[in-house]
Amino acid sequence: MTGHGITVEPGPSIGDIKNAPTETPVEAPPVKPSPFRLERAGVDLAKFVLWMMAAFVLLMLVYMVYAEHQSDVILTSTFTHFQSTPADSNAFRLAVQQIETFQKSQRDFFHEILNMVLLNVLLPLLTALLGYVFGKQAGELGAAKEEAKAR
């Protein structure tokens, strides 16, 4: 049989199927996912979370250093402004006090963000992942010991 330049061989006839042996194939055992792949995925995910934590800390430190530098620039310009103009010392003290209050609020903000993201989100996630990986390994070792005792 041909069609559009393709040759197709005829299949078995119905008579051939009726005379086929009636043996049923042996069932294959169920395949379980490899525990090493699951453990490897857990370890890789834990590494990813550790890298995220390190990157977050690094970015926050860079931003905090930048913000401190900007505050020092503002403080220096304020000091030079009050040195060049005759002004009362109360205005200078008030300006320095406002800048110090601003710096303290920035430090508190960074501390709260680090605390919230690292301690409340990423660290519990990392703990859960590592608990899964090491718990799975301990469970498999315990099962292997029980199996060895049973023999």
C-alpha cells in the first residue's frame, strides 16, 4: 500500500491474532523515585537558600555603608555651613541632633529588615530543609539497621 510516496507494510491479519499465544507478560515491579535524587534536591535547595541569605546580608551591608556615608556627608556639610556663617550654637546643636536621629532611625530600619527577612523567613526555611535532608538520612539508616537485625 502506498500513499504520497510512503510505502506501508500490511499488518497482521485477524486470523494471526486469533492464533496468538495467550500468555500474559510478567508485571514489572513498581519503580520508586531514587532517594538520592530527593536528597540531592533538598541539598541543592538548602544551598540556594544559603546563597540567598548571604546575598541579602551583603546587599544590606553595602546599602547600610552607603547610607552611613551619605549621613556623614550631610553632617560635614552642615558643620562647614555653620562654620562659615555666624549663627547661634543652638541651631548647630539642633541640626546635629536631627542628623543623629536620622542615622539612628536608619540603623533601626536596617536592623528590623535584617531581623524580619533573615530570622523570620530564610532561617526557618533553611532549618526545615536541612531537617528534611538529615532526617531522611537518619530514617534510612535506622531502617537499614532494623532490616539487618531482622535477618
